[in-house]
Amino acid sequence: MSAVHGRVTQVTSGHNNCHQISRLAPSSSNALMSGFFGFDQPDLEKDKLKFAARNLQSNDGVLWGAETYDGLGDTLQEGGDELNDETFGDIGPVDKDFDFSNPKLPETENVQSYRQTVNQSPLPPQKAPTASSAAPLISLESIWDDKSPFSFRLNGAARAPSRDPATSTPRQSGIRTLQEIEAEMRAAAEQSREAAALQQRQQQLLLQQQQQQREEEDRYFRQRQQEQQEQEQEFQRQRLLYQHEQQQLQQLQRLQQQQLLQQREQQQHRTPPPRMLPVSQSPRFLEHQRQILLLQQQQEQQQLVRLQQLEEQLRVEELERQLRAQQISSQNLYERQQPSGPTLAEMEARHQQQLLQQQQMRQRSQSPAARNGHHNGQHNVPLQDNMPYLPQSIQLQQRLLNEIAQVDFFRDMQGLSQADQEALRMEAMRKILETEKMEEKRRRKAAKIAHMSRYNDLMTQSDKDFITRIQVSQLVSQDPYADDFYAQVYSAIARSRMGLGGEDERVLKFGSSGGVGLGAPIKGGNRRPNAMQRMQQQVERIVSNARKREEEKGLHAVHSLQGALGKTSGRSYKASPRQLLQVDPNSAPTSSPTLSNAQPHPHISKQDTGPHDAAAQAAKLGREALGTAADTADLVRRDPLTHREVLVTLETLYDLVMSIEQMKHDEPLPEEQGEEVEQWHQQFNALVEQIWAKLQVMTPLETSNPHPFISLLSVAKGKKLLPRVTRNLDSQRMFTLLTLLIAHFSQLDVIADAPLLETPEDTPGRDDVDRQTQAFLSSVMQSILPTIVKGELRLVAGLLGLLIDRNDTVAIARTKPGVALLTLLLTRVELIKQAMPEDNASIPSPEDAEHWQQMFDHLFDLLTPHFSRLFPTRLASGEAAESQDQPVWQFLAALALHATTQQHQVLVTSLREKVLENVVSAKKGWGMSEEEREAKLANVDLFLHALGLESSQIAV
Amino acid sequence: MDPLSSGIQEPFDLIRLSLSERVFVKLRGDREMTGILHAYDGHMNLILSDVEETIMIVDEGAAGTVSVAKRKMDMLFVRGDGVILVSPPSRT
């Protein structure tokens, strides 16, 4: 069944065909239906039995298929068999619409020819019963209840469609009374058996006769079918809906027909029963129908007349039914069976009109032969245009019609290749869509503008200004820079990255009372900058207006009342707590009083033995030079800071640093009143003092190990903080800090943990040390660099002495920070030496020079056994390793610059292998990239140039 | 002035101490992670870098065995509603 449906939906005009059949011969269309639904003749009988049985069971008002039962039965007039007479046309018009001319058929010839066609197509059904069967139902309804067809249609549509004949049969009978049906069924059960036997015999005969014809038609049909499939798919959905309706209607009709058949057979047994075979649903049958329609059109007028005559005749027949019974052949039965009245006719008429249009187009391509072949003896159902329209069916049909027309249009257009047409159509569709979209967009825009224009001139310019003023006033803040901090900092970074100088703050300032942060500079775009400028102007105007008003008020208002309701502006945020102790930073000693005593540290002096004598001397010198020697008198040994203490201290320091940075922003302009400037300086210096105290640089050297200050540098954020701190320290304090740092250099975590960097595997610990080292090099070294670069020879010598004296020089030299520091010191001295000839003032005293030489010699001696081991262990190969080696080569080069000839020889001897290895491997290029070789040579050259040599001189 | 108590008025101040430090974060859904804390807010949303996440996968079928999955991320935003605890990593 479902397979049949699948096919059915693919055939274009299937419902038309069925429609026609039902018009021609309702009883036979019933036969077609049942065949279509898969009944055989015996099945039908069984169904009836089943039906009757169910009827009995549910006689007392229980509804069949209750879930789908629509209550139609309640509205029906029950009882009397006199209605049957109506149904069968015995009585005159039942309905005001009843039209006998419509259901009439041409006389015997037509009926005979119809039978022929039915027999010609014994193949399985192709077509779902659709529109055609709607008509009989409606008419049936009108007969039962004299209601308008609409009400029935609605009800019918509401029913759940069912394709299963077994279930749908009982359901549809809800319209009739149970007793009626019951009686009919019982009778039918007996009679249909006989009928089936007869029919089958007849059918077989006919089948044989027309075998040949069928084959021919099949071929043709297949061709047609393909064409139709495309079209069909578009209709499929609608048709399915329609079909459900139709099926129900058909089933009603079938029941009716069966009744009729039974009566007939009782009356005249010689008459062969109507065809109730699946014959008529063959594909060929569909073809027939189409051609029938064509013919119909031609014969329309003629048939109309004829049908009217027939109608008259039929009426007479009905009146004298018993008499005429023997004369009327089974063909007449068809006509008689169409008691459906005008509604059926209407439906059919609408339907046929549409079908005709459709088929006319289609059949243009059909061969005349094919047409003729099927047209012999077809019944033709007249078109009755004078029928009143059924709105619902009209709607449906018009929709179908439109779609058909569209498809046909495309089909006609597609005289070319299918692909071309498809492409063309797609293109066209696309263009149409585009245009529609554009149009839609434009329309929406226009609508929006029109909509908005309703409010045109609602506000005056001054209104707008007022609003703007309110908005802008919200933007003005006391501290535009801080409120816009991230944008400001970001834009500053972006600008410096782009190499642009320019203003350091993108802030609109209004005197001292506030401003507007402008955020990051806007690149490109003409609109925004203009908007910005406009806003700027507006803000300025507003502010100046406010000032003017303020002044006027000041002139007129009573001064005592001013500010009574609170201050509107001011610098309240500046009113930090008054300092209890106001220490004059200039008069106060820059360093702790304990350090003013420059006595050598007893602990240091104890260490001063043997070869370290010179170093100790130098360290002492350095300390003296800096005036930062620790006093041991009040030395209190303490535990080193815990990690948490370090963190707490650092957080405090960060707070201080941030407030000091904020203060620098708020630094009053020099031209402002002296008091304010002074106050600012006081606050600033107080902050610096706090920071200095927190840094604990002045804590005696030996207080703890590591020194508190060193502890602060043990975490990354401490290292990162240092540059921000040192910016605010004067040079004296920086020297102190630097000395402390160098004195405790080996206590630094980056030195102590440096061996971890040599671990081959990638541990979290190593990563952490690496991170710390990077932070140290970029932050701490960066912050001490300016101090060292400014230092004199005496200072540098002192620092170097201190370093050697207080630390394990070799260990330090094997770390990155150590190498960096040593290189820094050596480079500084080299620069001093270079500057000497030009700058007399900077010529160091002979003692200083001698002292430096001593220090250097000492360093050189210390490192001599370890030169080749200064290089970091090879963790990686290739370029990365070379870049790791580079600082060491740099340091060696710096060393070589200061070295004497004798020391050069020592250097070369100890580094000979390393140099040769590099040069050889670079020149032979064992699987190295070009960059790597260049890096190797560059590193070696760095060192060799300092000796006045070059790698190219080395013969491999 | 006690350096330990100064500047600590609320629990979040303790987290503040760990800014730009490596922290251990325990999360709902059997997840833990360590990473360098860059920022946090009142919802305990965290921004971490160099994160290593450890996910405990309890296999309920086979006698509740626990397998561990790890992954690393350069930078991570951790939504605060999943945070159970934030602590400094255990110092070894």
C-alpha cells in the first residue's frame, strides 16, 4: 500500500484520472479504489464482514476509531431508508445545488467504452485517489444532512487520514447509521462472492485480449512518468494532504456503491457486476484519463447536451425503478450511482478545468497516435462552468494550477539542455533574490528614516547642547589619567613602539580641577578624530562657561554660603594624612647613621688573608668610596625574611611605588605657588623614605643570609619592581644599593640556583630559574646599569673588589648574571680608558688606575683555570647554544681588552681548543645551517678581535 | 609594625601576595593547576600563565581507578566559579 502511494505521488495527474472515473461511473471508481487500496474482490467481502461484526459490537453508541471520530455521525439524520432513495436519485434535487446534468453520463456507448478502458489497464494502481473522490463525499453529505458542503469538508479534513482500508472502512461509515450499514454489509457479504467470481472470469478474458495494447502503452507511460516525476514532487505535499481527504471520501462512496450493487444484483442476476478490479489503476489507465480529458474538451458542448438528455432519462428511470430495473444495464448503474448532486459536479468541474489546462500543455508533445490509441470510446465528462464554486476547493485548485503553470513554463523554456536551463534558472533566481534583498534593504532604510523623521525638530539646538553637556560632564573626572589608566598606558606603549614621541598623556586637562581621558589615539578614520575634536571644543566651552559662572557667583553671592552644600570641585584626593614627622630630606643623612662610620667590617677583615689581601683592600676602598660600610656595633642577627614576609613587603612596596608614580603625575607645575610645590615635595620625599626603609638596604650586611634586600629580589616581582624603585632614588642611595647587591651577589637566587639551569631535562624548577634569570637580567641589571655607567674608575674598581672579595668569583662567573655583571664592569672601565685622551677631567688618579689593574689581575688569576668552563653546559645545539655562548665570548673579549700581552697568551692557551673547535666546525659545517655557522664564527671573532686576531687567519 | 599583618585586611590580600607568583589552584571537576598568577578579581576569576593542568579521571567502571591527564597552556583565564582554593605551591 505504501509503495503504491509512493509511486502514486509521482504521477502528475493521477488524481485527475481518478476523478474522471468517479464522475463517469461512481461504482466502478469504487472498484478502482478498492483495487488501489489493495483489496481483491474477496478482500472486499471480508472487509464487509469484518465491518458488520464490528458494527454489531459497537452498536450501542460506541464509536469506531474513537480517536479519529469527528462526531459527524451525530449531526446526521438517522433512520429511514427513504433517504436511500434520495441517494439513488429517486427523489428530485436534495440540495439546492443539485444538478443532474453533471453526474450524467453518456448512454450505453460511453459506458461500454469506459469498461473497455478499465479492462485495458489491469496493472497495479499508479494514482492516488484525490480530488475526484472529494466530490462524491460532499454530495453524499449534502444528501444526508442537507448541509452546505463546507461543513462536511471541514469535518472530513479534520479526520486523521488513514490509508489502511481495514481501519478506514469502519471509520467512514460513521456518517451513516449503524443499522443501515449493518444491513447492507450482511447483504453484501453474500452477494459479493458471486460478483467476484463473475468479474474475475471476465477480467481474464479481457486481459488476454488487450495484452499487446498494454505493453505498448506501458512503454509510453514510462516515458511520461519520468517527465512527470519532476513536476509531481512539487505537488506531492499538497496532494498528500488532499489524498487523505479523498481516501475517506472514496471509502464512503464505495460503501454506497456496494449497496447499490447489491440491489442491482438482486434485481438482475444476469447483469455482470461492475468492475471492481484493480485493473483501472494501472499506469496505462492514467494515460487514458489524460487523453480522455483532451477529448472531453473537444466534445464538451456536445456532451453537455447529451448529458442533459440523459439526466432526464435517468430521472424517469428512477421513478419507475422496479420496472426499468431489467432494462438498465450495469452501465447505467454508474450513472445511477452518482447521486452526489451538484457538489460532486462542482468539484469535478473545477478539477477538470485545471487538468485540462495542464494536459493541454503536456500533450502538445504527445504523438497523435498515442492519443488516438487511447481515445477510442472514452467517456467524457462534461465541464460544467456554470456550477457554483466551492471556495475551499477553488483555493486548492488555484494553487495547484499556479504551480502547474510555473512548472510548465520552465519546461517550455527548457528547450535547451537540462543543465543550461538549470544554470540559467539558478542565475535568474539568484539575481532576483539579490535584487529583492537590495530592495528590501533600501526600503527598510527608507522606512527607518521616515520613522525617525517624525521626531525632526523636536529638540532645539540648545536642548541638544544641554544633553551633550550632561553627557560630557559625566566624562569629566578629577583624575583623567588614572580613570583612563589602561588606555593611557597602552597608548603610551603603542606610541613608543611605533617610534612616535609626542604627548605623554592623551588627556584633556582643565586647569587643575579635572579633565577627560581621551583613551588611545585613534588611527585612521576621519570621523572619529573629528568627533573627538568637536567634543574637545565642547568640553572646553562648557568648562569655561562654568568658570565664568563661578566667577560671577563669586562676585555676587554671599561668600559665607559658598560651599555650604558641599564642594563641587577640589583636590580632596590630595589631602593625604598630614605627616607627623616632617623630615627635611636634604638635611637628613642620606644613609643610616650607622653607616657614617666607615670602619672596615671585622668579619671582612678576618677573611682578608692570603691572596685575597688585595681584593680586601679594594673592597674596603670601594666601600669607603661609597661610604656604605656596615657598622657592626649594633648588628643584630636575624633570620632571613620568610617567603611570606618577602611577599608582604613587596606588596607594600608596590603600593608605595604606585602612589609615588601617581604623585609624579600630579606634580604641580613649577610656576604654581611655592607652598603647593613644597608640600608636594614633602609628600614625595616621605614616600621615597618609606620605600627606602622597606627595601631594607640599610640593614647591616651580616644581619641575615640572605640579606633582606636580596630576599626581596628572590621573587620575580621583586626583581621587576626594582627598576621602578630605583628611578626615584638619588644616586647616593643607588650606590649604596649597588654595593649591597654586589656584596651579596652570590646570595641572589639566580646565582645560587644557577646550577639548576644545567640540568638536561626540562623540569619545572629549571623553568622557574630560567624565568627568574631572565627577570634579573632585564630588570635588576637594567636598574643598576645607569649607576655603573656613570661610575668612575674608582667606584668600578671598588665594586669589582667587593665582588671578588665577598663572593665565589668563579661560581659567579659561571652564571649568566655574573658574566653580565663582570662584562658590565669591564666595559665601563674600557669606556673610561677610551675617554681619557679627550677628557682630561675624567683621567683617574694613578692610584685608582693602579688599583683597578690590581683588581683586574686578581680577577684574571682567579678565572684562569676556568676559562674554558665558563661556557654554559651544552643543553641545546645549534643556534640556541651559540646565543647562549655569546655573553661568555663577550665577557672574554672584554677581558682580553684589558689583558696584558702575557695574559693574552694565557687566554689563548686556555681557549685554544674552544676557538679551534668552533672555527673548524663552522668551516666544515657538519650538518649545520648557515646561520649557525655564522653565529659560531661571529662569537669566535668577537673574542679574537679583542686580541687583534680573526677567525679567517686560523688555518684549519 | 608587623610585616605579616600589615596590608592584610581581607582574605583576598593573601591572594594578592601571590600575584606574579606561581600558585596552586584547585578546581571543581577534579582539576588542579599550577601557574603564575597575573590577575584575579572578586569572583576569583584568575589569569594564569605557564599553566599546567592536572585532571583526575576517575574510571568508575573498573574499581574506581584514577588516571591523570595533564596539559599545559601558556595563558589561561580561569572562571572563578570553579575555583576551590588558591595557594602557593608547596615549597620543596
